[in-house]
Amino acid sequence: MRKSIYTLLAVAASTVIMVGCSAGGDNPGIEYAPNMYVSFAYEPMSQLAAEEGSSNGNNTINPYGMNMRLPVKGTIARGQLDYATYNLPKSNESYEAASAWKNPLQSSEYNLAEGKRLYNINCTPCHGEDGLGKGTIVADGKYPQVPAYSDRLPTINPGKAFYSITHGKNLMGAYGSVLTPKQRWQVIHYIYNLSGVTAN
Amino acid sequence: MRFLRITTLFALLASSASFVKADVAEGEKLFNANCTSCHALNEKVVGPALKGINEKYDEAWLIKWIKNSQALVKSGDEKAVKVYNENNQSVMTSFENLSDAQIKSILEYIKTPPVAQASVAPTNSADVASTEAITPTKDSFYNNTTFIALSIMALILFLIVFVLYRIKKTVQGIYDAKFPEQAALELEPVVDVRTTWKYKLFTKHPVVGTILVILGFTVALGIYGFNYGQTEVGVQQGYAPAQPINYSHELHAGKYKINCLYCHTGADKSKQATIPSASTCMNCHMHVTASAKYDGQVSPEIAKIYDAVGWDAEKKAYDPTKQQKPIKWVRIHNLPDLAYFNHAQHVKAGKVECQSCHGAIETMKVVYQQSSLQMGWCINCHREAKVDVKNNDYYEKLHEDLKAQGKSYATVSNIGGLECGKCHY
């Protein structure tokens, strides 16, 4: 009887020890030789450091120890030279000036398909899959009614739509950092196609 | 005659009443289609709250303003310039497509909104209350009540076992005292100690015994240690750190069905899936403050976003005097530097669902690492998962080759997915 109690206790204790070392909650678990795990080069989004104060993984150069930086002002990303003209700062004048822009892309099958894919990722929560402004957030009453494309698009033009996607307009946020200029033009093709409005 | 007069009066009254009603309904429709992206009746959104606007400005001026506010501002109209400057100089959209009658009906709606409209806030908070009432039951299995109930049951079971053990002992005692001969017979016969294996091993050959015991322990600990090293060291499966903001994927990805790529924009075009910048949060939280839950105050969790980006919730504008700072999210999935992994390769070319590695994120209130991210786990999928080559331009040539070979599918291992250099270089 006594012996079996000891055995039980031993098993219980070893289970506790085993479980105690597993990852869970705030505990990432045991790590052996973290030097093999942590990158010496500054990896984007990485915040691991091999040990406190070591240069391995600790970014001591950038503010807040961030590895990501904003692009240098005035630089143009690869492949976006053709779209550099559509880059106006955020202002009321830029919005008016943008109305001179025409969509540089053809309304091809590929551009529409890509526009649809991007639209369904970035726009549907508010504008809805049908473009009537009844996305999941609006339908739940958490967000005010968004205008339907068929109502609003006839009163503006693709250039203004491009500006609005880039910098945001009214309650809409800015998507310039999310979508490349080419992708923005693809989405514009798609929303005109979706709502059956001819671009003016 | 008199009767006729009264009836016509009533008829007139009724028709005018229904006229006003139709006006308001029409106005509500127009208001929702055109105005709500900037205005609400009782709170400032982008533009000012509209309640009481009918008393503040005369109708003719309002119609002019709504049709083309910029023309009014440029003409130097004092009131117009004042409103323009009060609202961060954001230009109100011109509504030249609306007729005077339509604008009048909108103004009528603003003046006398139907009762249902006025009670939007209470129903909202009731909504919130009811969802709050539901959530505890949807909580994890081991919520407090279950845990306490199970503990009490376990305690009772232990008590029963203890009592039964005592009863058995007492009965045995009584039995032994009453029938000593019987009890003596039932005892095990005495054995010669020298024939037992314990005596042979530990007393006769103590060295062999000791070595055997040590060997046994070494093997047992070795197996345990090997297993531990393999499944525990450097494996963060189950890691669920507390994040600086109590963000729920269950709410955003589950209830509101916001696409994973909406926030994790890098997943289909770069090595990193990326943590969204706080400006992505602001796309919605510029307006959504969850204040119905917090007595009109901004939710403390959302206030952390405002603090990070320097947003003034009162003025509804960014405050240039405030220092912007990053939110220190805690990274959960940490692949060691010795292994290369590329999100775009899997999401864009391989068309792998996010959930197949990260688990059902859309049901997680607190995200945890579901997969072990060990090499065996990677390789297993590379061996078994069938690549969707059919509807994928990326694999067009591969698909042709496969068809020529008479195969209908390919796994990653067929296209070099088991080569060491694929991930380790």
C-alpha cells in the first residue's frame, strides 16, 4: 500500500516537472543554444535577442529597437516608376488635381480578376461584396452606412477615386501603404465594372 | 355643410401629416445613402453632429452649402468660412445632384428623426449587453464553474474511497479476532528468503544488483530525456503570450469576417506575413470606439491604439504634438534562423490556407501556436499535401508534365520539397 503511494507520488511529480517546462501562456518553453535560433542580421518583424544586452538580435540603432523602417523620402520602389506621377501629397488641392488622371491600365480580364481579389480582401468589410455599402461591419451597425458605388461613382471620376484610396476620404482610411498604385488602379477598374458605372 | 367642412379639414390634416411622414422617410433614405459617411445626428464623425442644425442656419443657406460648400467658402461667406475652419478644413462633398426638394426632406429628417432612429444607441447597448451575457457560456471548457464542480466531485470521490478503505480494515480486524484459526490459514505460507530474486540479486551479488539498478535508471532517464529534448526543447507549441492590446481574432476575423490579408498584408507578397501597422487599425477605429460598452468613453483597449498613433478622439484628428510610437506586439511563431520559411511561397504560389498551419485563428480570443513548427511537421506536409496545380498559373508547365505522365496531382516532395537546401542554407 505505502509503496504504491510513493510510486503514484513520483509519477505525479515527474508529470508536474514535465508539464511545467512546456510552452504555454506567457512561457515560450525551454530553449537550448539560442545563438542558433536568433538571426545576426536584422530580420523584419523579429524581436528575439539571444541574451540581454548582446548585439545578437538586439537592434541598438533604430528608435524603439525596431527592425522595420519607413522608405526614405522621395524614393520610388522597384517597378513603380510608371506610377510615380500619381503620387500627390494629402491635401484638398491634390484631390481636385487628381480628377485629371485617367486609369493607365486596360480593363482586361486579368486586371478585373486581380481587382476583384484585392477588393474582396480590402474593401468588403465596409463596401460589401456587391458594392452597395452593406459590408459585415456596416450590417452589424458598428459602422455608419457607406454610400453605394452606383450612387457616388457617377459624381466623381477614377482619378479622385485613386486619390481617395491612397489617402483616405471622409471616414475611409488610407490604403496607399497596403495596395501598390497598380493594384489601386485594378481595384478601380473592378468597382466601376461591379457597379455598372462608366468612368467619366 | 358644416360636416363637410370638418371632414375636408380632417382630410387635409391627415394628408399633410402623411406628407410630412413621407418627407421624413425619403429624407432618411437620402441621409443614409449620402451623409452617413461623414455625419451622424448626435455625434461628430468627420463632420459635425447635425442635431439642431435647422435652428442654427436658415434653410436657403443650408441648401447652398450642401450643394457646393467650397463655392460658398470661396465667396467669403462668413458662416461658411467659420464652419470650414472648425472642421479641420476638410472639404464637404458637393451634392449638386440632389434637388432642393430632396435636400429639404433630408433637413426635415434631421429636424424630426423617427423615434426608432433616436433609440439606436439604446438598442445598440442592449445588443452589447446580450452578447456579453452570452459570451461566458461560450468561454473555454475549463471556466470557473466547471472547474469548481469538478474539484468538488473529485473531493467527494476521495472521501468515499477513504471511508471504504477504513470499513474494509475494520471488518478485517473483527474477522481476525472472531476466527483466529481461519485467519491464520488464509495468511500466505512462509517462504524461504534465500530463494527469492531479491535476495539473490542484492544480498548475494550486490555489485551486479547495483549495476543493474543504475543501468535501469540510466535507460529510463535517457528515454525520457530524449523524448523531452525532441518534443519540448525549442518547441513553442501552445505558446499564448498576453499581448499589449487585448485584440480578439474571434471578433475581427470570426464575427466580422475580415480577411486575414486585410491586416497581414505581407502574407501573399513577402517572406513575412507582417504585423499590421496601427494605421490599419485606424481604418475602422477612427470611428469605432466601442463607447456603448464603456459609458460613452473610448474603450481602454482602443485608447491604446489612439495613444500609439497620436489620435485625438475628441477632435477626431491626429494631434501633431503627440509622439507616435509602435505597439509592442509579442511575436508568437518564431522559426529558428537556421530554417528558411517564406509566406508568399506558400500563400500565393502554393495556395495554402492560413488555417492549415495556424489553426482556427478565427475562433481564438487569444492566439496560441497551434502547430509545433518542427521539421518533421514541415516535411510531413511536404510529403502528403497535394499541390493545387489545376487552377494555378504558377504551375502551368508542371501540370502539363503531370498530365503527360498520367498523374493527376503532385506533392511538394515531387518538386524538390525534401531537398535540404530548400530550407537550410
